Amino acid sequence: MTNIVWTQSALQTLELVYLQTLQYTKNERIAAKLHNKLIKEAEMLRTFPNAGNILNTSERVTLCYRALVVDTNYKLIYYADANKDVIIVTVWDVRQNPDKLTKTIE
């Protein structure tokens, strides 16, 4: 069975997304809805680990990273390890500079 493993960095980013959404919207329901949607989509990867698009990365990156669009502004960045477990590396806000993502996964 495929396990979903959130890295410490991904968990911190997930919490940050919740807090930023709460601060921006002033609505706990909206923040919780986005938070839960991110977790639900991650769980879907248990059944469909190749659902995300393959990321184009530099030659220095040896893992096959994928990006699953979860919301208009957020993607889950992950890879499947040798045991077929899905390792979620970060929750990516697509409004950021893409070069920052490359640095995050290198």
C-alpha cells in the first residue's frame, strides 16, 4: 500500500497556507476548506501517485518530481520513492517566482 509522507517543510508550509488564508479572508471556514482540500488531494495520491505533471528540473535533480494542482493558487510538489511511497515536499504557491521552487527541490 502506498503511504503519504509529508516532510517537515511541507507540514510547515501547509500550516502557513492555512494561517495566511485565515489572515487574508478573516474567515476560518474558508481557510479550513483550503487546508482540508490540500490534505484530501494528497490522500488521492495514495491511489493515483502519477496524477501530477512531471516537473522540468535541472540535471542536478535526480528524483522525478511531480506537481498536482489543488487550487487556483496551490500545487502539491511530491515524488514517489523506491518503496512507492509518495513524499510531499512542499505546498507551492504558484504566485511565487518559479526559480524559488527549483532551489527548494535541489
